[in-house]
Amino acid sequence: MKFRLLKTDIPVYSTSQSGEIVRYLQSEDLDGDLYQNLIHDNIDRIVIDNKNRLSYSTKGLSYSSMVVLPGRKYRLGFQGTYSPTVLDLESTGFDLEKLAEWIAVGVASCKIDEGLYETYFDGSKWKVVSSEEESDRHATIQTGEESHTFYFKRLWENEERKDIAEIVKPERHGKKRNTTVRI
């Protein structure tokens, strides 16, 4: 996935004690998670280590770092079907929603209210919604003959901003051809 930065003055700091700005963020640096956090104004600080690897902290969890993997997509949509073991079911108190949340959002999370979850690593909040159209991610839990699909929407502190970055759509080469099959 390719991204284009529209804002060119986003500082990248050194991980050394000096904490100086060593350069500015570039389009090639972005991955899907960093992009999502940037456009929702949820970045505390971006740093670069001595091996030119980027990481960042979010405003919700400035003491935790997320590693940037340039070009990686942001997970959206269907995250799969999971058939839990008895041990899995027992570990969640037979809470199928919690199992689906582990698959769709991530295991490193906790329930903070009814239908509301928060991840440990980036402090993101997710709520259970009623349909695929409303959701960002969803997962299905298969128990015996029954299956249950759960839908989750990411909650952001700030609205999405279109002036920071954008996803670059792949170019199509050549004209679209009208193909007709004759029998």
C-alpha cells in the first residue's frame, strides 16, 4: 500500500538522549497504522533509531512504541472465522464476543465497559456495532453448528483529517477493453 504525505513538516526525532529532530517524515515511511493515527491526530512522537527504523507513540500511550513497517496495510473488514477450543471458551468465561474481539482487534486488550474494548499497546478503543456496514473489522466465532459474527468499530478522539496524508490509488495502465465472449 502506498501513501502520500500532504503535510511535510512532521518531525522525526532521534532516539538518543538529545531528542533532536533528525529529519521529517516522508511518504515512503508510512504504514497503514501510522497513516490512520496521523490522519486522526493521534501521534505523540515519531522516532528513528541508529538503524533507520521508525517507531511512534500515540497520544493515549506515549510510553509505548509501535514499530513502523513501511507499506503495510491497515487491517479492515473480515478477520476470519475461529473455532475455539474448550480451553479458549473457559478462559473467557464462554464470552463469544470477547473471543471475536481477540480475533478482530487483538488479544492484548481488555473490556472497559459493556461492548467497549481498549488495546494495551496503543490505547485504541473499539466498540461493538450491529452491522458490517458500521464496522471497521469483524470476526466469526464457530461453536459446533452455530456461528456468531461480531462487528467492531474503532473510536477516535479526533475526526479524520484530509490535509495530512492520503492513500495513493494504483494506476491502471492502458485503456479498459470491452471483452465479449461469443459461444
